[in-house]
Amino acid sequence: MLILDRNKDNLGLWLHILSFLFILFTSTARLQAQTKSPLEKLEELYALEITEQERGDLIKQEILAPLLRRNTDSLLIMAKKNLQLAQGLGNTQAIANANIGLGTAHNVSGNAAKALELYFTALKIYEKLDDQDNVAYALFAIGNAYTEQEEYQLSIEYYQKSLIQKETLGNYDQRYYATMINVANQHGELKDYDKALQYLYKAKTYFEQKNEAIYNLLIGNIGFFYGKLYEENRSPVNILTKEQLIDSALAYQTKSLQLAEDRDDSRRKAFTLFGLGEVYRISNNYPKANEYYASSIALAEPLKNMELTYKSSYGQYLSYKALDQPDMALEAYEYSTSIQDSLKRIENQKALVAQKLNYEHDKVMLQVEERNKSQKLLLHVGLLGMAALLVIMYLLRSRYFSRKKQEMQQAFAHNLITAQEGERMRLSRELHDDIGQQLILLKKKAQIEDPELATITATILEDMRGITKALHPSVLKQLGLTQTLQQLVNKIDEHAELFFTAAIEDIDNLLPPDQEVNIYRIVQEVLNNIVKHANARSVDVNIQRKKKEIHLGIEDNGVGFDIPEKLENSNSLGLLTLQERVNMLGGSLQMMSNTEGTKVTITVPYT
């Protein structure tokens, strides 16, 4: 039972994340605007005149690393955005860096196959650019992905290639020694404990001085591998006797336990206690082994580490069995079996969910196929005879009058919206020029005679300014449509518990002022609806300037809604007004919604 302290008992992934975070902090540059969204920071980084290596390090440090540490769903989204921006820039170095970032996002999300595809793409680019340092990193990342796939021999091959590359460059940094630990781990999986120890000893001195947490883990693993050699009656390079092996195993595990206690690291302590239990068990000191197994279980259970709880309880079973204590052995066996069954149930539940998803997909596809067959049958029947022709003529006539009625309704709605905006502008101007000026004079006078009244007046004045801005976005004239839309997104982002990504291209002066107001109202209406009704976690706003057209795309991952039902509901004025504003712009509106979210796409022509 090979047990090492890894994420989900996988040291390769743990060190992958560690080395990835380490490389993120190698750049000394820092962005100053801490309140900006990740997408804004990303766009600003692509606007900076810096080298692509510096840009790549900053993207990892300022954007991808925080998302990786929070383990949010946004990591993949932002990594994909980064690759899109890099491809738009057309710089091969930036594209390679973005492939590494997206590959890491896929690898930590469990999709090692996709990660390998992206890593190999980056490796080819780095080799063409003769970027030897990044070639070493790409090889290291490939080794991590093969570790996730449990392809240990391939993992060792690429780790060693990375080590050779670093040695050629003379770059013996933390990633170099972390790679050695990864190689040791893979040799351990292949039961080549002698080689595993050789690599751990090479890394030991470095981490003893540089990184206490990794040194703690490394010391424990040395003790574990000594124990495995003792259990299999082997000695590393024929140097140690069996007694020296068990003494070394105990010494290193004890030292690892002390380091974990000093660092108050419960997870590491639980693993080391299990390791000590294993050492005492294989050296036939079963009472002592059971003490450490029990201590490991006491820590592992609150941490909800079922795998470690199972292995420690199974170790107790083996020890009690060797002590010829059948009652205690049975109790330990039953407990370990219950934990093992729980682990199996979790795996089975995952498999059942996957099967259910496949079944639902097949069911939907079958329904679509049956519906298509029915539609074809109805079409063939409908084309037969004079009766079908008369029906078509009737429908055409009805459609003509319906269109006329719709045009009249659209004209009325157009005039109503235009009048409404005009009235809003008039009210906003009167509030600002008349009441606003009077409040300013009152505030100045009250500041001398009545400070309390001055404070109340200032509050009223601020509220009135908010009302005037809501009535008419005067900042359109001051900042232009692009910045006004960005301010709108930022304001909603500040007050709503949503993750916003916004990519807004320059669309200033493409439309007349009255049409710019309509664009603003459209975006405002859609975002307000998301905040009020969508119950979403993230929103993506994408506004692009195409040839002769402006494309607006707003997408959320909320609960969705029934579009036809909403349009038929006479109380749903928001969607109807949205459609009328798009019609006034001569554009097109598309809405797609289901239980996984809603996407609104609007196209507006300009000359």
C-alpha cells in the first residue's frame, strides 16, 4: 500500500500545483489596480509593451494563480480567455504561454488528456522559438499530466528530460528539485524504492534550506521507502542491514512527525502517524503500530480523508490479527470494510451519474429524431391536394394582416420609447438645473448656519444626482458609449454577488446619440434581469465591433426561463421593451435559455 501525501493521495498533482504557483511569483512587476476584474487586468496586460515572458509570468501571477488557489469554476473560463487574447495578438510566445496555462487548468480539473494536448502544442512552439527554459517547463508539465494518468514510466521519461534541460541551462531552482521529488514518487509507484531514495536525497538538502513544508513531506517519504525496503528484505545499494533499515525508517518518520507538529500541519501529521504505524507493524511491534494507527484515524476522520482512514484501520486489523486478538481484529476489519464500501459507493455514484447523463443525452437525441420524422411526415401530407393549397393561402393572408398589426404596434412602441427617453432627459435636466442648483445653495448656506441641515441636504443632493443619472445617462456625452457600458458593468459587479467577465471593444461614434442610448438601455435591462431573476454565479459580457455590425453577447449560468411563456405574458414588459429597442436599431435579437443558463445575442448594423 503505497501512501504519499498528495492531493487525493497524488504527490505529482500536489507538486504540479506547487511548482505552478512558484513560477507565477518569479516576476517582480505588480499591477496597481487591485479592484479591477480579472478580464480587465488581462486586457491591460496585453496592452503593455513588455516581453512575452514577462507578460506570461504576470498573467499567471495576477490572474490564473488566484483562481487556482480558490479552485473556482472561473479558472477554465479565464484560461480560455487568455488563449483567445493571445491568439488575437498573433504572438507565438504568448500563445505557447496561454496553452500552458489552459493545460494546467484542465489538469487540476481532472482532464489530463486535454492537458497533454495543450502541453505538447506549447512544447513545439517553445522548441521552434529556441526558448530552452520554457521547454524545460513544458516537459515538466507533461510529466505531471502523465502522472495523473498513472503512466508512471512515461512520467519519469519527461521529468528526466526536464531535469537534463535544466542542468544544461545551469538552472538549479526549486522546480528542478521538485521534479526530483516527482521522479522519486514515480519510482515508488513502480516499487523501485532504491532509485526513489536516490532522488529524494538529491533534493533533501535544497528543501531543508528553502521550503519547510516540502522538506517535511520529503523526510516522511524517505522513512516510508526505507520501511518498504525492510518489508521486502532489500537494502539500497547493499549498504544498510535490516536493523539499520528499520532504524532509519523510524528516525525519518519521527522527524517528519516532529516537523508536522511544529508547523501545526494536521494533514501531514496524519500521514506520518500512519507511516509510523506501518513501520512498527512490519517490524512486528504490533501494539506500538496500533497506537499510531489510532492516532492517524483520529486526525484523518475530521479531515474527511476516507482513504487514509481505511488504510489505518486496515493496518489495525493486520496488527490485531498478528497479536491473535480476534475480537479486536474483527472490529477493525469491519470498520475498514465499511470505509472501503463507502469509497466504493462514492465511485459507483459517480459512475451512475455519468451513465444517467449518457442516458438522458441518448433519450433527447431519440426524441429529436422521432420529432424530425413526424415533421417530415406532416410536411408530405400537407403538400397533398387542393385542401393544402387553400390552407396555405389562408395562412398567408392571416400572416399579412398579422404583420400589418405588428408594424403598427412597433410604430407605437417606437414612439412611446422615444417619448419616454425625451421625458426622462427633460426631467433629468430640470432636476439638475433647477432643484439641484437650489439644493447646492441651501447646502452652502446651511454649512454656515446649520451643519446638521447641511449634512441632510448633501445626502438629498447625492440621491437626486443618482436619480438624474438613472433617468438619463449623461455620461454618454462625457465618456462615450464604450466607457459608459464598462462603468455600468463595473457598478453592477460591485453590488452583486456575481463573477463578471467583460470584453467591450471600442464602439464609440458608430451610432447616432439616440441609438447609443438604446444600446445602453438594452445592456442595462439584460444585466438587471440577470441580477433579479437568474440566480447565476457568473456573467460574461462580450461586445464586439465587426464590419458594418455591432455584436452584443451577454451570457449567464443561471436557472434560465421559458422564453415563449415570458413573451406571451402581458406583464413581461422588460422582454417586450427589449425587443422593441432592438427593432428601433434595425437589429436582430436571439435568446437561448435552459436550466444551465441564458444567452442573449444582439446584432446592430451601423454605417
